[in-house]
Amino acid sequence: MKFATELIHGLDPIDAQHGSVSHPIYLSSTFAQRSIDSFGRYDYARSGNPTREALEEAIAGLEKGAVGLAFASGIAATASTLLLFRPGDHLVVCEDVYGGTFRLLTTLFKGWGLEATFVDATDNDAIAAAIRPETRALYLETPSNPLIKITDLSTAVALAKEHGILTIVDNTFMTPYLQRPLELGCDIVVHSGTKFLNGHSDVICGFAVAKDAELGQRLRFIQNAFGAVLGPQDCWLVLRGLKTLKVRMEEHQASARKIVAWLSEQKEVQRVYYPGLPDHPGYDIHNRQASGPGGVLSFELASYDTTKRLLEGVKLAAFAVSLGGVESILSYPAKMSHAAMPPAEREARGIKDTLVRLSVGLEDPDDLIADMARFLNV
């Protein structure tokens, strides 16, 4: 089946017992057993739930992985994945990683004994130079958040395999519709499913998908032991949201292309970061490993005053944390997604006080442009 058909029909969506075309929501916290010698498939909902299992199988199928797991948030999926490692282990991480992941690595896991070196992952030599005997994985985002940097996944995977380490990729911005890192040889994909996968800004959730069944079972043990699982009601909402993933992503990125073209001509806009621009440094690499540029872009404005005027003045795009919803969202990385990163660290990475990130929603792009133009053409 092609991707759009798989979204709708990939997991036998018809309920065998009653014919429902919507997967049932099983709200039970526990499941009665019939035999002391042989328990049923489900016993306690932290360990497994039919609604969650349907979602996990759907995500695994879309990412072409062996095991998919649903968590209570994106950062819960990341933290649970990091529990694969031990004190004394080391990771190489892309330098403009999501601020919540940066906070996780530089506080909780650092205190626990897991070390991380942050590098410019667009530079393969920098990745190679950071690998040590105790390195156990590369942790990458491509496109990265918020500077939309592109990492060559095939090259990174080859480097990881040479050193016998894992490659973990946050695929939140692209979704499996536009990019499938496991097919490029990566070992684990993580998502903030809150964003495009659910797509409606009404669920907090996360996912981890393992390419290998044995690695997936290790992650499943952590999921059950750590317990940061996604509840059945939220699982059902994400199952519903997934059905429109293709049409949403196509509309998000079509509108994003139009807005990027307009922003590129505005005198108040100093720079636009978007992998669909031919002059983007990672344009060719991105086109080799993804089938589209997506619906998220960032841009730098000429002054802090202009930045403040735009963020506080727009009416259609929400000035808010998050991305990937049907509504457009304008975010301010310095005080939102990367607030956990010290100012000096942000500046060193190029995350300036005039940087704005836009997640393009499903509104008419002409309306979004007209709304922003009131504050950029003053």
C-alpha cells in the first residue's frame, strides 16, 4: 500500500467483533485472567493496552521499524531511550538539539553519569572527532530545531557502524511521511508525537521506534519499568490524527514554501532557514534523504523591536510553544524551546534574540502573509 492508504487501512481498522471503523478505546487499568497457569495478552495497562498497542503498531509500520512504543510525552520517549545507556557512557549530540533534550542531558543525565559532547552535526569530521572509546550513540535531529540544519544521515550511520555505536534520530519535524531514518540505517527514531503526528494541539505524547526487534524489546522493558506510557484516550486521538497526516503535511509544506518566498523578499528579514531553499547549505543532502522540506521554518529579523512587534501583534498565528498543529504557531526559541540553554550557549549556536520559528498551519497562506506584513512593512 502507498503511504496515504496505509494511514487509513494499514492495521485492519475494522473492529472484528462489532464492525466499528474506529478503533475501540479500552479504558480499563487491569484485565481479568482466566487461568493461573496462563495469563492473557494483557494484564495491567502500564504493561500493555489494546488501544495503545494499535497506535504503537501503526507508528512502527509507518517508520518501517520492528517495535514502536508510545510515551506520555516526547521528552519521556527521549528519556526512556537514554535509559538504554549506563553511567560512564558517552553520546555525541547535534549542537542545536531541542532545548528540552539539552536540559535532560546537561542536568538529569549528566548527574547520573551519562556524558554528552555537542557538535555541529553538519560537519562529519566534527562528529568523528568527538567519538571516544566510551561513546555509545550519535543523537541527531535533521532538520534541527530551531536552525533547520541538515545532517547527512547515511554518512553518520556509516561512521556509527564503523565504531559499533547506535544512531538515534529525532524525526519530529519530518514525520515518516517525508523522512524515514530507519530505512537509511539508523537504529532508533524518536518523536514528539504532540506535533505533526497528532496534528491538532490536543495531546501530549511521544514515540520511540526501533529498527531491530532485540533493541525494541530492551526499549519495551524500559517503557514498562519506567512507566511513562500514553493513556488510551490520548492514543485514540493520535490514531485519529494519523489518518490525515499525508494531506496535512502536503498542505503545511505547500503553504510554507509560499511564506518562505515572501519572507525572503522582506527588508526586515535578515535570513530565512528552510531546507526547501536552494541556497540552504543542506539542500542537496536533505533532498537525498527526505521527500519534502516540511512545514517548519525559522527566520531572523533586523532588530529585537521588530521581533517583539511581530510576536505580540499577529492575530492568526498563535504566539506559543509547540508546532505541528492545524493552526500556525510562531515561537520564540530564546525564551521557549531553548530557554533551558544558557544565553552564551544559545548565542554560540546562532540562536539569537531576533530568531523566530514558524510552524505553518492549515490556514490560507495569503492570510498569514497579510497578518505578518502589518508588522514587517512598517
